[in-house]
Amino acid sequence: MHYLEIDAIELKQMFDDNAKFILLDVRTDREVVASIISDKAHHIPMNEIPLRLDELDKNSEIIVHCKSGKRSAKVCDYLIQNNFSNIKNLKGGIIAWSQYVDPSIQII
């Protein structure tokens, strides 16, 4: 099984529609301090995911993001290997969010 991708515009629409999902931010603490997409995001740095899987609901839709989409893609694969089924990767990560949705976002 493979994960789907979602783009920044689609994610913005989900926020606007008050859709029910978990936004999982897998960037480092330093990156999160600099900028976030939403204060509702659940932050687990990529290297802590294996130790903190129990914080995530396997039945929820989970949209994973990082800076560019590469780390989050690896996390998506890992989650699917661990029996999560409704997983999406934010294509282009927070860079795409900054480009298409919120240009005030600082990228580090």
C-alpha cells in the first residue's frame, strides 16, 4: 500500500472546510520554532516517530509535512508499514505552503 499526496491548496481547503484530520509536523524543534502551518499541528520530529507512534490514531486521516516533502514521505512509508491506512504527504512541504498559501512563513 502506498500513501497519497496532497498539495498546499488542497490542505488550505481542508482547513477552510474544518475537515477532521491530524496534521503531523515531522520537522526539527528548531524548524517548528521558526514557522508553523497551524497551531493545531501535532509535532513529532522524524527521528522520534518510532518511539511515539502511540500518540497517533490509526483510524484518523493523517497529513504529514516537513520542509520540502522528503522527510514526510519517509514518515508516510513508515506509518503505512505500521498499519496506518489513511496517510497523505504534503507535496512540497512547508516550502509549498509558503509559496502558494502563506508567504509570511519563514523557511529555515
